[in-house]
Amino acid sequence: MFRIAFKFIRYDVAKSLGALAGIVISVFLVGQQAGIFIFLTDAMRSIVDNNKGYIWVTDETTTNANQLSQLDVRKGYEIGSLPGVERVYPVVIAGAGAKFANGTTSGFSLIGSEAPAFVGGPWRLYTAKPADMIPEGALITDFYDAKALGGLKPGDYFEVNGKKVYNAGLTRGARSFGGGLLAFTTIERARFLANVPTNKVSFYLVKPKTGVVEATVIQQINQSITGVRAWNADDLSQVTVKTVLATNGIAASFGSLIGFAVISGLVIIGLTLYSAAIDRIKDYGTLKAIGATNGYVSRLILTQALLFAVVGYVVGRGLAEAFRLGIAQSGTLFFFPTWFEYALFVITLVISLGGSVFAIRRINSLEPATVFRG
């Protein structure tokens, strides 16, 4: 069957390449849009996913870790007094404006954590270590943000809200969704630079005592302390993504683009295979005249479509991977999960096999006697 299907494909190379191109383009577009969507959703939950292993405590109204209301430091003392809590780590996040030596300006989010543990940041360390934030004026920025930060290099001085600081080192790929560029420093310096009151924090990360179940501590906090809400990190991560997607058009936008890519592929390969079937109508008619059933002919066409699908998937997925590696150079980092690889191959099969239906219906309606008519 495969040998015969391959001969049919070779009969008209131009149409075969057209069908293959339709699949390749569809696979690439689906991979491209899905990849950017994965990057954005990763950014939405980045701050939570990089601080797992702790209980998150936020304002009671918070459902988005990228938009946090300030908490009073007295809440931290209350949390720390609970029997199942070993340690409470305050974290401050605040927006700030920077001015660089070349005259350019930029805004970013300062994340301040408490020395010496620096729970809450930084993450994805590249040339820096957390202790580098301790010296006076030290900030850690990201490798991929250098261009946006006026060509900033490690050791360079610049101003944040009119106050002198310096770049103490780099992370590589530390990203957020709501705040854009990130810079890390101590909690005291973040408050000073961003004019955050000393009695305010953005959230707390809570470490339960050894042997104490996390869910028990979460329940204690939620039942005994007003104005706050304790979260399991995975739960807050998921809720954050759901909240962001529900409040903007990102999901609808990417979903429509992916749907368009699939539909386009179906139409392209459908019309191409239909046209190829018409061109070889006498060959199919001859097959039916010598005893080939509609089932056999259908399998022959489906086999051709399957060959297109396999080759188209390999080429299209290769282009999507090249795209992923290309934009990674600018800091847009993401990876395709295993489930996506399977889903993309299934989509490819749907495009290819679904498109072959047009040709199958036309050939199945063919009367064998028509091949003998002058």
C-alpha cells in the first residue's frame, strides 16, 4: 500500500509539494503561536513557580500574583506566632524608574527579599549570587534586559528614582508578566528606592515546621488571621493564570490564530489532494474497474495523506524549534512540553487525513465505466 501511495505522490511532484507545504505551514504556525502562549503563561506564574516549597500569604482579595496589595508587617508577626510555622519571609515588589549613563530611561519591578536567605528572589542566577545584593546600592538585573536598560553591564552605576545604585550581577531569563523587567535587591533597599513604607510588604512566604502538613498551616492562617489568604504555591500559580486569561483577550487571540492555521491547512491539503485525484481520475477508475473496492481506494488516499502528515510534521516541527531557538536569543525562553508534542502530531494527522476526505468522496462516487468512455 505504501509503495503504491508513494507512486501516486511522485506522479505529480508539484501538487505533492503543495500539499506538503500546506501541512508544514500549519504545523509551524501552530507551534509558533503555542510557543509564544506558553512563554506568556510561564511569565504569568513565574514569580510563584520560582518560589515553590513555601506557603504564600497575600491580601485576602488577591487572585493574581502579578497584582498584589500591600500587607502590614504586623500580619507577619501574627503568622509567625502560629504553632505550625517555622519561619516567615517578607517580600516587597514595587515599580521603579531608572536612568542610565547614556541618557536612556526605563521602568522595572524591584523585588526585595530579606538577607541572608533571600527567600523570594533572585532566581535564574547567571553571573551573580544572592550575597552580591548586600553591598550598598547593589541591584541584580537580567542578562537579556541589558539593551532595554541602556546597555547596562555588571559594575555599571545608574539611578533608580533619583538614587544612585549599581549593577551587581545578572540573572538570565528572570521574567514576569505584569511588571515587565525585573531587578532584585534587599528588602530594605527596595523600600528605600521605591518609597515603600517600612511597615508594608507585598506578600509573605511561610515555611512550616518539620513534620507539619502544609495544608494544616494554610488552614490555621486562613482561619485565625483576618485580611490575608494563605495559598499552596501550585494553587496560586494556576489561579493567577486563570485570572489573567479571564481578564484579557490573550487566550481568544492565540486560540483564533491556531484555529485559523488548522483550518487553512485543512483547506490547502483538501483542495490539493482533490485536484490530484481529479488529475488521476482514470488511474483510480482503472483500479475500481479491475476490482478495487471503495475501501481499498480510500485507504490508498489516506496512506498518501499519512505520508504527507509524517513528513510535514517533521519539517514543520523543525521550523518551530528553529523559531524557539531564535527568539531565545532575545530572552523569550520557553520549552514545548511532552504533551504538546503529541498534541501537535495529532493536529497534523487531523489536518492531513481530514483534508483527504474531499478526494475520497470524489473517488468513491466514481463509476469505473467512465474510464472507458472516449
